[in-house]
Amino acid sequence: MQGQPLSHANVVETPMLAGNMPACNAGRTSPNLYLDFTHEAWGRLRADTPLTLSEADLAQLRGLNERVSLDEVVEIYLPLSRLLNLYVAATQELYRATATFLGSDVAKVPYVIGMAGSVAVGKSTTARILQALLSRWPHHPKVDLVTTDGFLYPNRVLEERGLMGRKGFPESYDLRALMQFVSAVKSGLPTVQAPVYSHLHYDILPDQFQVVDQPDIMIIEGLNVLQTWDDEPEHKPRVFVSDFFDFTIYVDAAVQDVREWYIERFLTLRYTAFSNPASYFHRYASLSDQAARQRSHTIWTEINEVNLLENILPTRERADLILEKGRDHTVQRVKLRKL
């Protein structure tokens, strides 16, 4: 239908607060929980970590309307990859210590990184850049990236439950399937399958799967990966997906900025994905600039912003590290949780 809203898994992803409320990242994290770094101070922590990405590599990793530069990779993502490399190495050393104690080999299981944040905030690009950088370190070359879109219920299920207008909200995901997947991977099982989601068709692709086969590191990226929520409150699980994470990242930005990024992306998609006749959103391809801006603003206000305020933003301070982005898309501050 023409009036059907576009939710998270449609074309965009969501950000933070509403209307004229203050920026999400302004003084929101408790100062006693995190070490706070400026862009420049964080960049100095790169030490001698080499740059292993070229401009051509970065062009393949950028999302639509993203403006990540090689300079930002050097100043923000190389220090982060160095930190994660140290954490992975420490975890691998724990496995060796356990093996020594037991007098036998102990199977090494993947180091799992959870990546959360709003739609259009740039977390998918962040996840891809980290995957590329981490895979170039010598001791963990196999890095898989899985998005939680594949664990959305198929459209037919969402339609039966009256949830098509809440796609991307916690209740639209098969949380038990996601939990089983992460648990299996974290247990070291080989050839674990994840469902595949198509943004073109706006649905799960039947009989198509992403195979995860004992990677050194697995990054799980999605809106809801830090939530402690169950679709059956009377049967709350004793564990959550985030319990299987070794490290978590939240990508943050001011609501005014992310709203504009969302709208910019919607406008651009009219000439890219929406222009494909097979696209679920092909009907939006012919919208004028004014109509497209109005439509995207309505989607943002009525769906994505609500999901952000109710479900996504409250999980921010569960993250081990917060990347705070400025209006120009660049990371301005980094907050690292104290151990």
C-alpha cells in the first residue's frame, strides 16, 4: 500500500530523540563509567598500527551517503582495531591457560563483538570497516559479519501478527532463533547457518543462508543486539543474546543529524535501489524531492524515532565502547568503559 510505513529494515535505519530535544550524545553517559577521549586523543592510541586499507578498499566499505575518510580510519578505527586485537589476544591466552590446567586441548571459540545503534547512524559501515581491519591482523584472519536483519520474522508472519508497521521493533525478530544461532557459534560448532534478509525484496529469502564456520571473530550488527527484551514477558529468558558478546559497541549521534542523514539516504535511494522495478519500494522512486522529504520525515517520526526512544537508546550504556559522531558523520569522541 502507498501509505505503508518504512521501518528499520526497509531502507533506512533509525536514530535518536525527537523534535527539538537535545542531542543524544551530549553528556549522556555517566562519567564514572567511561574513559572519555577526544578524536585527537583517541587517535594517538593507534601507536604504530599500520594502515592496511586503501582508498579503493574504503570505497567498497562505505554505506550510502557515508563520508568516512582514510584519515578517520587512521584516527578512529585503527586504534579501535588495536584495542580489539589486544582483547582477542588476551582471550586466546585464557584458552591456552585453561588447556594447560586441564592437560588437554580446549577448543578455541570465536570472539564475538556486538554492534548496536540507530538506523542511518552508520553502524553497518563501522562494522564493515572493523571486519576488514581485524581480518588483516595476523592471529585472527577469519572475521565474519552477521546482521540481525536475517532474524526478522518473514513478512507473512509479521502480517499475521499485525506487525508489518513495527518491522525493526524487538517483537518483529525471532529472538529465540537469534539466541540459538549465537549460542551455537559461541560454542565453537562448525557450519552454523544464519537466515538471509533482502532489502530489495524487504523479506527473508527462503532457502538462502549465511554459513558461519568457526571464525576467529564474529561481529553481530543490529538495532537490538544490546536489548534485554522478550516477546513473552511472562517467560523471560535467563540469558540474552548480549550475554554471548565479548565486546560491545554503540554508534551514537545527535537526533537532528541522524534525522537528516536518514532523509538524505531516502532521497538518494530513489535513484538507486528504489529505481529497480523489483524493489519493494519501487513506488517511491517517482516521488518529488518535496514529497520524498515529507514521506521520509513521517516514517522517521512515526516509526524509527519511536523504536529508538523506546528500545535502542536505552541500551547505549550497556556498551563497552561508544562512538559519538558529529554532524559531518565523523567520530568526535570515544567513550571506553572502565574495566
